[in-house]
Amino acid sequence: MKPEISIVIPTFCRPDRVRRALASVLNQKNVSAMVEVVIMDNDPVASARATIDGLIKAGTRWPVVYGHEPNPGVANARNAALGLARGKFIAFLDDDETATENWLSDLIAVQQQTDADIVFGPVQGRLEENAPHREYIESTFSREGPATSGVIKAFYGCGNTLFKRAKFFRDSPVFNPATNEIGGEDCELFSRVEEDGAVFAWAANALVYEEIPPDRSTLRYNLIKAFAFGQGPSQTAWQHRRLVGVAYWMAVGLAQAIVFGTLSIFHWAIQSERRAEIADRAAQGLGKVLWFRGLEPKFYGAAVL
């Protein structure tokens, strides 16, 4: 029988992490819908295959489907997973995320209450090892929203979401392959469907934890990520050819870069507890100014092999 919900977990060179993510999914409570889990291995050498095959042979609560997309790239992995998924709803979880036990039931409940096209849930960053600027770093991997569930106007990232498939997953490719190494494939999609009248909702209790490994817990990595995040508004405005919007965001970014860049020098001089946060704001501002194609940092796919 065809599943109602497909939980999709793309994974890239992290078999131990995808095992943890899958275990959290299979531990869900209060779910009566028919569910399948799709693991899309985006490592060219299929590093997750043995792990997932072993779990499938041992038997799992819900059917687990393993797929392999050998061409590295975040958009490639998501598109290939959608090609295997059969559910009317798609729940995306990243391989470095761990779902709390009522995650899926909370997403489903909010979707049913609001009839939203896309439901987002909160993400809490969690360092695997202690590191300087802990509070700041965990916050950059976190997603906060309203205190209560309901319809919202803003959209968030793809990890920890539930999509109504019929309306927005008909065109192929759903995620733009041009974003394979730089990310932002989700924001580009959500910006497009927002223009088409998509309804977004927030599930306040559908919490997942994002586990932060040591190589992502450095200040350098997170400031580069802040720069890439800052590029988003300008790039989105250009995507829709809103030239006034591009000019607006570049002006905002220039002001942020100047103001917070100056403040950053002061905060670092006095070793303020807010120094990393202020530097982050400056990096985001710089990103709004230097948003052009070719200047994007590369975090995914072949760029990190």
C-alpha cells in the first residue's frame, strides 16, 4: 500500500550520523499514518550503503528505502530522493539532525489544522564538543519561530519541514542543481512557491536537534556561513529580477558592514562576550553587498570531497 508520508534523509559521507538520524525517526510516537523512510546516499562511493542495508535486513518499524545518487550536490540529493519517495507528504530531515519523539506527529497535526503547503519546525543547535563562542555557534545552527503553532508569513530552511507534495513537487528538477555546492536550494524553492501563493505554517513543538561536529564549530566556519546567509536576500531579489530590491538589500548590507564592522573592532579589543555575534552581523552585511554569482562560499557536494 502506498505510504501517506515519506520521510526523506539525504546523507553525504556521514554513515554514523545518518544512522543516528534514522534511529530518531524510527522512534517516533503517536503516528498512525502509513510512513516510509527514504535515505539518499550522495557519496560517490556509497558510504552509507552497508549501514542502511544492515538496518533493513534487521527489520525496521517502517519501510526504509535506500537510494544512491553518485553525483555530489545538495540539490541532486534532494531531487533524487523525491524520485524515490511515494508519499503525498514529504518530511525532510537532514542527516545531522535528531528528531524528538513527537516530531512527526506535531508536524502532521499542524498541517491538518492549517492545511498549509509547507510546515516548518524549530531546530536547536547542539555542539558535540565544547568550543569557544559556544552560545553563538549553537545559535547559528538553530531555528526559532513563534511560541505557538499556526500560519506564518516567513519561510525557513529545508531541514525539519513537511511538504504537501501535489502542489509544488510536480516540476522537475524541484531543487535547482546550480545550488549543488553553495546551498540555498531550499530558499530558492520557497521564494518561488511563495510567489505562487503557498501557505506556510509553524509547528512550535516539532523540535529537532542539529548536531554540530568539531569542523563546523570554529568561528571561521560560522562567519563564512554568515556571509553566505547574508547573500540570500540580494540573490532572492535578483532571482525575481527586482532591481529595486537588489539595490535596497545592497544598501542595507553596506550599512551593516560599516556599522557592525566598526563595532566588531571595539568588541574584540575589549574581549566582549558579544564579539562573535557582532562579527556575524558584519559578515552578513558584507554578504548582501557581495552577493554575485561566483562569490558564494562552497559548503557541499564535490567542493568538499
